[in-house]
Amino acid sequence: MKKFHFLEQVLTVVTLLLTTGGPLLIILADGISEGEVGRAKSYDSTLVQYIFFSLYLFFFLLLLPHWKRAVYLIVKEKWVFLLVLLAILSVYWTYAPEVTPRRLIGLIGTTFLGVYLAVRYDLKQQMQLLAWAMGIAIVSSFLFALLLPKYGVMGGIHSGDWRGIYLHKNVLGKMMTLSVCLFWLLLRDHQQNRFWPWTGLFFSWILILFTTSSSALVNSVTLIILSLMLTMLGWRDKVMVPSVTFLMVLVGCIYAWISANLEAIFGLLGKDATLTGRSNLLWPSVARMIGQHPFWGYGYSGFWNGALSEAAYVWRDVKWEAPHAHNGYLDLGLDLGIVGLSIFAIGFFIAFLRSLVWIRKVKTTDQLWPTLYLIYYTLSNLTESSLLIQNNVAWVIYVSIALSLQRSLPVYSPTPSMEASIAAQSA
């Protein structure tokens, strides 16, 4: 039994690694880079779809013995699943009827992977499994960049920037930002050897520097600073209240200074204030398209589907073939409209409030993980899109955290018969 449990954990780590986006996609794409002339951009992802379908089916079968616990959490955490249900119903109005059903299968599987993590592991165990996946991603990214530069180092307009096992340097930067958060928090575990968390943290920073991704660098620094601030919420009330008040005033002053010097700060980072045309071209054009179907959107994955799709109108405005809105909230608005955005916002707000209660309740390694991840989720979707994406680790972790908080906090109060059933399943 222990051997099977170990194999289950290994497969979980491998699946988490694959949901980060590497290394299958970059291999199938034959190392294509953005802006490379004379090389095909498309590739056949059928193999990836079959692999993910097989993995999701396996984890669904693992959930069956614990179906009562899973159903209870799904019913209680209704906002997450209302959003998924809305995506499923969008097959009736999607602008890409040949794409939406296929990607919905991936979204449902991705969601069930998050349910599986919440049912089978507590938050600390989830962090440890994810840390293993991030550790493998770090080692593999160095190997790809140093030994297989065709795949691990970008060509084209980002020539020389590392991307490791991912299709784009920004994806590596985003994953390493998550890795920084994870290993930084694991350093709080005084019961375990700190060598590996320090090692993971160090090499995550190195990879961020090699990507030259200013967003990843700024977000990583911001999240570490926020983690130190969030620690205050676990202090006694007499100390916590004045400390948080002072901190809020300080943050307000810093925000005002940044707003007044925004162009200079972007220049220092080697960026323009429009984020390479996103804020003044791409985002307004996307907003106009959302305005044409404001309530229900274009259907899940119904917008960005080539020159014959609705995306062509945006491409005409911005004069380049944007693969997505470079903003998760705008992409969700395109997919599921204001209704979808509202459902997500309510669910996220509830999860965030619970994460703050979690900080006050526990003093273990996972004390800050839910809140810090939700902040990371928010920041990463300001300039990239990973809000409700199939086969994506960001949605997996969001679902697992939302359900784990539901399960662990006092609001999780099943009936006596339910408790007996859960105890029997766990035995």
C-alpha cells in the first residue's frame, strides 16, 4: 500500500510539472521562437491532449473511493464550480463550436485535479508536491538552456533570453515567480532541512534573471515583501492593529510615489509605460470586443482562434497577431462576459477572506501559502492569461486552495453521518 501511495505521489508531481507547460510543448514545437522568420508557428498537440486525458482519468478514478468528501466540497465551494458550469454551458453560444468542447474536456479534467489535491492532501503536503515539480522544472530548465539551447534559449525577437522547458521566456519567469514564493515559504519549516528550500530559491532567482523578464522580477520581489507584511496578521491584536495601520499608510505613500514616477520606473526596467502597446492598443481593442457581447462573451476559448475568428478584428487594430489579451481578466471577459467575471470575483473574494482567517488560525509552514498564492494569481494575470485555462497549473492550485480552505476552516462542518463517512474513507 505504501508503495502504491508513493507511485501516486510521483504521478501527481509529474502531472503538476506538465500543467506548468513544460517540457512537451516546446519539444513538439521544435523550439520555435516568437518572431523567427521561415519557421512554422503551429504544431500538433494531439499527443499532449491524450496524455492529459489519461492522467485526468487516472486521478478521477483515485477520487472515486472519496466521492462523498469530494461532492461535499464541490457543493460547498459553489462559486468555483458555477464558473466551470458556465464555461460548459457556453457551448450553446460559442463562436468556436469546434474548439470549445475539446478544451472544456481539458478544463473539467484540470478542475478535478484540483479537487483531487484538496481531498487527498492538506495544504502543507500540496506545497511539498508542488515544490518537487518546481525543483524538476528548475533542473530541467538549466539542462535545456545549457545542453539544448535550440529549445532552452529563445531566438527571434527575444534572442538569447532563457526559456528553459517552456515555449516562452515569460512562462519560465511566471513559473519561477511561483517557485520563489513556494521555496521562500518552505524555509519557515524549522522541522526540515533548509538546504533544499534555499537551493530552490537561489536557482529560481537565477532563472528569473536569465529570462530578463522584468514582470517576473518585480512580482517576485513584491511577493516576498508582502509575505513579510502578511506575517503581521498572525501577531497578537495589540501589536497587529497598529502595525498594519502604519503599513497601510506606508503602502499608500509608496503607491502615490510610484504613480507619480511611473514612466521613469518603466524606463529603469527597460520597458515603456504602455507595456509594449498593451495598455494603449491591445487592451482597449479587447475591451471594445467585450462590449459587443458584454454579458455572456464569445464562449469558452471562443475568441482567439486565428485569422478567421473574432480575434482578427483585434489584430487589425493592433497590427500584430496577439495570441491572447495578455490579461487574464480581459480574456475571461471575452470568454464568459460580465457574468463569468462576476462569478469569479465573488469566489475569489470569499477565498481571499478565508485565506486571511487561515493566517490568524495556524502557525505552520502553510500559514501564508493561500493568501500569497492568491496575490500571485492576481498579479500574474495582469500582464498574462492563466485565469481559467485548461491543463494549467494556475487553475489547479486555485481550485485546490479554495477547496482546502473550505475543508480546513471552521466553516467546514459536515453532519455527523458525513463525518463518519469521511472517517471511514480515510481509514
